[in-house]
Amino acid sequence: MKSSPRGLAVNILNRVDQKNAYAEPLLNSYLSRDYITNVRDRRLLTELVYGTLRMRNHLDWIISSLYKGKPKSMEIGLKNILRTALYQIMYTDRIPAFAAVDEAVKITQREYPGRDRLVNAILRNALRTIDTIIYPAIEKEPIRYISIVHSHPEWIVARWTKRFGMDETISLCKCNNETPPLTLRVNTIKTDRDEIVRKLRKDGYDVRETEFSSSGIIIPNPSSPIQKLQLYTDGYLQIQDEASQLVAYITDPKPGETLLDLCSGVGIKTTHLAELMRNSGKILAVDINRKKSQALQTLSEKLDITITVQLMGNATEDLGKNYHEKFDRVLVDAPCSGLGTLRRNPEIKWRIKEHDIKNSTILQKKILHSAARYPKKGGIIVYCTCSIESEENENVVRDFLSTHPDYRQMTPHAIMNFDMLDENGFFKTYPHRHGTDGFFAAVLLRT
């Protein structure tokens, strides 16, 4: 099962389902250990994992239409074998259908002896009848239709249809199911964007500058894992979506200032702030997870950043009076549903439930209220999420402002020229509108 890209894809998908693992680190682990060295096979593995996750609802509708038993009772491994095979049949041009069926049967023989006849029968039936599968009528059941054909949970489709309308919801769902480009941030402490673009093009890479971030580049189809690129391993580049990069520009840090990153995680945004500060000043990076704090330290060293200081702490609790009113700027990159990142993390849409959003908002409000202690008078808080849900975004900010009269909302001038500010001055990006992840940010001034 581990000898082919199809077998590896099933293995990864099983771990995603059974252990609530994330696809990206699992996939990177397999690719970095060179289980597969052929470039075409590596790309096939990547496409099968992400493509199958993105189109799961559509694939499961096909399975349920062809399987005479109860699909919910089918072993998850068998289901993933069928899903990956059907994905190849429906969504790839370069793989002959008979090859997808044959490989699925072989995998089943190894992993589920005696069930290969069932897999073979379902897939052969799919080859004969897939064009005649009946779907819900969009006129009668629009939410169910979008959910199945464009492969998103019904509760998400219902929310978005109510907010955006049916046509834009379809556009958003379609965009979420596309493969996003590889977007990177140039480490401006070590180099500049023009120099990196010149070097990459000289080495034969197709590379272009990002439209909105002045330190971003896009490599649409890298020929090898970017983690093996010398410029990456030497700390000249960092993987980061363009909307995520814009958060640092909205925070607008200056050299010599003192910043607090209250939910620093592994430090992607933290290190970008340090780069904009020209590595001059201080950033206190707080996180409750020790491994993430250690990862931030490792990343800082790789990028030649010396101004970050790690502090283990709970962002919902008071860090202590020594930190009150001490910071020029505070970044609150709040834990959230992640529903703005479904292009890159498609497993999220099958894992998260609607009540999880409510749970997120409780935590977000606690963190933001706690953050109010730390800016100096005249300092700011930047609250951001990688969600497009109003409960996690503007509702949290409005709740904060209603109980903190010493704060007022500011317009983030750093992105004034872009179509990313709504009528209330909130920063919002959407995959189908901007070609980035979905992000939200608000700037709050302590008066």
C-alpha cells in the first residue's frame, strides 16, 4: 500500500479521518522522506490527497448511488480507496480509468482481502453509469445541490447562501476546490524581492510578484518541493499566503518599537513583523503551546531574526502587571474555525461543525478582552482571523468596543488602495474575490 502514490494517498486520507490529523504535514512528511522520487508521482500523490478531500461530498454521492449497502457503515479505508479511484476517473485527464480501477482493486486485495470484488464492482459500474448519476435539482434543493456538486457541508452552504446569495456561494465553493498557488514571503532582512525573483528565474522557475503584498512571490508549479530549495533552507523565503502577509502591513510596526504577539503560534506572522521592523526593537511572542514556541525560536534563527522573545502563557489570562500598557502594538491572531483557508486545508470543512464557531467566539472574546491591558495609550491592537464568518470577526470586535470605551476602531491605511475594506472599515479577503485565503482584521486604537 505504501509503494505507489495511490496507496500512499489512501494511507494519508485514512490518518486524516481516523486520527483527526492534518493532510499538509502528513503529505510533507512522505515527500520529504522520498518515499516517491518521480516528479510526476509526487504530483499525483499531492493531487489525490487534496483533490479527494476537496471533492469528498461529490465522491460520496457517487458511492452512495452505486453501493447497495449502507455507505455510512463501510470501513473508512475502503471508502478512501473508492474515493481516490473515483477522483482519478472524474477529475484527472492523464490517468486511464482502467488503471485507476486496477490499482484500487490491488490496494483492496492487500489491505482488505475479500472486499476487492465489491470495489471492482462499484468502480466498473461507475465507468458505465457515471454520466447518468442523478443529483438534487438546483431549482428545488439549491443548498443540497451546491453541497453535493461543489462539495461543501450543507450547513456551510446554507450560511453562505444567506449572506452572499446562491451565485456567489457557488463561486466561493468552486474557488475553495481549486489548487491554490504556492505563495511565499521574501525575508527582507536578508535580501529583497527583486533579487529573489531574479535568482529564481535564472534557475528556471516560473515566478511572479504578488499583487497586494510587497514582499510576496508566487511560484505556480514548482518542479520540486520548495522545502528543498536552497533559498528556502537558507532562510530567504517563508511559505505564507498573501492575505496572511497583509496582516503585518496592517499592524504597521516601526523599527525600535515594542510589540506583543499574543497568539504567536509557530511564528509566521511574528517573524514578518520583525522583518518590517528591520530586526530592531522587541517582540514578545506568547503562546500556550511549548512546541510552537520552540518552532518560533527555530524559525527566528533560520531567518536571522534576533528581536523575538518567547513567553509561555495563556492569552485569556493576565500576563502580569509588568506587561500592562507597555506595548506600541499588540497582534491578536485569534484561534478560529479556519473557514477562510479551505483551499489549503480542505479537511477542515468535514471536521468542523456549526457549534464549533460559537465555541471559537467565546475564546476569541476572552483573548481580545485580555489584550486590552497591554497597549500603551495611543497604541493599537490588531485583531485578525483566517475565518470569513462574522461571528468570529466583526461581532467579536463590536462586543469588545461595547465594553471598552477607551478603544475605538481605526481604518487600516496600509491597504486603503485595495478592494479589501468593507463599508465599516474592516479588512476582509475572500478566495473567489482576491485569489487569497479568507482573512479578517480590525485595528483598535487605545485612546
